[in-house]
Amino acid sequence: MSEIVRRTTKYLVTQQQLELFDDLVKQIKKDIQMSGIDTDEFSTVDSAEDLINHLKFFIETLITNYADLFSNLMYRIDIPEKHMNQLDFSNMENLIEQLVYFIIKREGQKVYFKKRFS
């Protein structure tokens, strides 16, 4: 397991402990749909590992087959440009793992702030 996957898993475990995991999955699904992507990919997600694996497959499919939808999704999720500039494009597996981490972290922030301030 790579360092990025370990870090992502640790973050998701924290989300589960804060009882925000289900809301995190809902937020990811919402942003995917709002980006014009119709998918049932995340309907069976019930653990951190499931979410990571589903996102890895989903992001790889978007990058390789639907670059315009991928760009729309990154804009919708609002991944900071400085993070996008840090990505390692030389290795597809590392690239996808980095993207999954950034997506989960950003969506987790949205869920946390929504719960905290509403």
C-alpha cells in the first residue's frame, strides 16, 4: 500500500469516527452528478477501502476516456490549483492516488464545514 493510500485511508477513518463518512459519500455523488456525469458507481460504498477503490477506478476511467468530464468534475469539486500543479503525471497509478486523496480531502472539508456551520 502506497503512502498516499495510507494517508487517504487514515483521513477516511477520521471521517467515520466523526460520523461524516456517509455525508462524504453523498457529497461526492452530488458533485459527480452536478458535473454532468450519470453513474451508480458509489451506491454500494460502505467502507473507506470501498470508497478509495471506487474512486480510483472512476477517476482512471474519466482521465483515459472522458477528459472533458474529468475537467468539469475537478472544477466542481474545487480542487485547489496548487494541488493540481503538484500532481505527478509521470506515473498513472500515483497520479490517480493523488487525485483520490485530493478529492476525498476537499469533499471532506465541504461536509465538515456544512455540519459545523449549519
